[in-house]
Amino acid sequence: MSRLPVAPTQSPVQLRGDYAQAAPDFRVAQNYDNYTADEQAIWRTLYERQLGLLGEHAAPEFLAGLRLLGADAGRIPVLAEASERLKRLTGFEVIGVPGLIPEADFFAHLAERRFPVTVWMRRRDELDYLVEPDLFHDFFGHLPMLAHTVFANFIQAYGALGERAQGPAQLKMLARLYWYTVEFGLVATSRGLRAYGAGILSSSGETVYATRASGPARIGFDLQRVLRTNYLIDAYQKTYFVLDDIEQLFDSVLEADFDALFAQADLPAYEPDARLPIDQPVASTSTF
Ligand code: HBI
Ligand code: FE
């Protein structure tokens, strides 16, 4: 495979997966029998740890999606089985990939309702943090929300936007949108702030921090603000953006004029901890 993806993180990382077996669109087989007993145990540990936190911290849409996926702590899920379920729910397929793939391929898959899921599991010494998304992050973190019709529509629209973006500055804007919603998004509910972002819900530490810590700012979601706000990849977020409801995400990109927004790509970005007069702070029941 000549075209190895440039990992979309600020620090170039050595990609872990086996890209040599990947198809031109980066699909790989899951090779289920290759998972070791320890990898099955790591899945169980991660799943059970997160399950204990979801009731208090996860958006109801995430909880509903996780149930619909039918996975459990007992074993690493078979991607083809989850794909069958998800396809019936929102038309999204699940495809195995060796890890991070080039942005153009990633966007093309999303635009055609295919979600790439890394096929390898993290090591035991990476339970709390790893740089590149593994199967647990992608499957447990991302797939439940793809069972939600409107969120699935947003992800497809996001993929189509990616195919429209021209050049690194516009791609960076879209990476910020993905980061502050799909990865680290919060939503307001009648029972307080809940997380729907995969980066939050696949991390036990950030699941509690994002919804309860007093340190970070929590700001009402504003598309233009998010598109211009840089993010930290190796620390808890300084700023979380809060949706009024999941539909707001799809509505915001549907109504937006991306020709005008992309034209602002070269404007200076806001720092991750920026506080602006236009920001609408959202109260949280901080407990620490
Ligand atoms: N590849 N497999 C995979 N998973 C991702 O989440 C991913 C990717 N490539 C690019 C990428 N994310 C980011 O650049 C997004 O912001 C597009
Ligand atoms: Fe992710």
C-alpha cells in the first residue's frame, strides 16, 4: 500500500495497523480468530467500566443506540453483525480498517454511509489513553450514535462536506467540527448535560470530567465558533460545545452557507481556551 495516511493529529504518529492487506478504499477483514484471550479481556474491562458511567453521563440517544447495536461486554463484536443491525436502522454500514485512513477516503466512506472501524484492540497499558483510535473507541464510542437517524444524516452530510472542502485550511475547519461534536460533544437534557461524543464516552476519565468538572468552559454550540476553534489532542478539552438537542447539529450544517464559511478558512483560529463575548456559557452541575 503506497498511500499511507497522514494521521490527522498535530503530532505525526507511527500508524500501528497492517495497511499492506488493505483494499484501495482501505477496507480490511476483521480476522476475528486472531484476537487473543487478553484482547477479549481488554474489551470486557473497557466495556464494563464505561457501562457503569453511562447512566449518569451519556446522552439518551447514545444509550438507546448502544442497546440497538446488541454488543455486550462478553466479547469483541463481530463487525459484520453490527453492520447488519446498523444498516437496517439508519442505512449505515460498518467497515473494518487498519486504523486512521486518509481524510479523502474517510470522507468518501461517511458520504456513502459507511463508518470505518479500526480492527485492532489497544494494549493493556493503553486502557486510559491511546493516540490512534482502536476498535473500542470506534465501535463503542462512535457506532451507538449512528443508530440515531438524524445523527446518521449529519455524519453523511459531514462526509459530503469533506468531499467539497478544498485545501488544508478548509479541512482543518472540518476536523474542528468533527472534534467538538462527534468526538467531544455534549448535549443539554432535562436531567443536565450529557455526552454524545465518542472521545468522551470511550474514556472513563473524560466521561466524568466533560460533564462534571468545573475547569473547562461549556459553551452553546455555534457552528462558526467551532469551525475556527483549535483543539488539544492529548489532554482533556478546555472547552466543550453543548447542543440544545441532537437535531441542532444536522440543522446547523444543513442551513449553513459553507461557501462563505470555507472562505473564512484563513482567518486566525481561536485558541482551545479562548473565551469570546459571543460565547453563550452553559451551566453544569459541576461536582469537582
Ligand atoms: N480515519 N479510520 C479513521 N478514523 C477517523 O476518525 C479519522 C480517519 N481519518 C481522518 C480523520 N478521522 C480526521 O481527519 C477527521 O477530522 C476527518
Ligand atoms: Fe473517533
